[in-house]
Amino acid sequence: AGNPAGGGPLLTNYALTLLLVLFLQTRSPPVLPSVRRLRDLAGPQDRAQVGGWDCSFPRDPAELEPSGNTQSAASLLAEFFAFFGALDLGGLLLSPLEGRALPRPPPGTPGGLRPGPLTLQDPFELSHNVAANVTPRTVSRFGRCCRDAAKLCRGPEFRQKSRKGRPWGVMRLLQPGSAGDPGNAAGGFLIPLPLRGPAGPGGGPARDVCAAVGFVLRDVLGCGCEPGGSRREFGVPGDAGKLLGGPSEAEEPPPGS
């Protein structure tokens, strides 16, 4: 789960990007160099400091050594989930600077980095843990989802071609539930959305907004909407609607959607 704004307990888009960078740095041979290697390759004209931090790297891509990694995108995707599903995230320092996972420093270590349930060091501002907002529950769920996805990627469903519109490959990773869950019979994928407006006299404007969102999803984007699910899984009490990706069927929308 990504959180572009950076608030709340979810991984930010920047943190997710750094996780991907770190994974590509750990392949054999590496797909991407470590940031420290980029510093070493930087020439005098490339030296730069921002806020006292060394942000040097070659400006000319021709200065970089080409990667010898020949793995396919599908293979790398499967390895991404297996890699993070197997890591002891709570006990490691994930360092794109060094291009590998290191033992996590104890609290109070000089340098100002604040360890947390997930310690992901910014490769330039070294005192910044870009995942400092992430909770132990989020880390546990991230690891569980990676293990489920890795299991799915090892199965035949990930490699077989689409038949009769059924989801396959990457699309199967977007379905809810465990890796063994075949998803819904319609072959779509489900996205939980909190579309139910508040009840009572003061809920009129909120209900109007929810109805407008439902109209866009149903009639403009051609998605089907159905009630169900629990928002408690996402840390919000009450019910949630589910957006069914794929052709919309002739059905009555749930209340408030």
C-alpha cells in the first residue's frame, strides 16, 4: 500500500521507489549500482552538496557501467516479492547508499538516523529514515503480502496465458486475499473503497459526493460496484464498498455509492 502524501502509517511512494531501487541493487549481477558507487564515478564537474549532504553522481549516463543482468521483467518481479518476503525487516537497515541490507543500528547511534519497524535510509540525507512513519502492523502486512505474491508468482497461473478473459500474470496480483484465492468469478479485481456516506440529517453533502464518485466509477469508467468487505482491515470502522474492475453489469448500486 502506498501513501503519496507521506502521512499516516503507510509506505510513501518515495519509500516504495527506494525499496525497488534497493532490490535491483542486490541482484547478481546488479541491475543498478549503489549510490556510493555513483559517488565514486562522479567527476570534479559532478560534485554537489545539498544541505551539507554529498549528492554527487555522474551527470553523463555514458559514465555508468552497463549492467550485465539479463533477467526478464517477470523474473525480477517474482524475485522482488520473494526478497522482501524473506527479509527480517525489523532487524535490518535497508541502505540504497551501500546497495544492500545491513544490521540495524541501535537507537541513539551517532548520525541521527531514527530506527523503526522498517528502517529505510535515504541514500543522500543519511539521517532520514524515509519509513519512520510505518507501523509494525504495516510492516507485518507488507511482508505477508510479499510472501503471498511470491507464492503466486511460483505457480502456473502467473505464467499461463489469458483464457476467456480470466486474470493472469500481473493482474492476478491485484486480486484480494491470499495467493491461492482465485478471485471473483467475473475475472476482475476488487478494490475496497469507503463509499458509504454518513447517515443522519448532516450527511446530505457527503452522500452527494459519494453518489457522484459512484456515478464516475460506474457510468464513466464502466466499473461494477458492489457492497461488502470490512473497513476495519484498513484501519477504518464501518462498511466499505468494493470496486469490481472490468465490464459493468446491470445491477443496482449499493447505498451511498
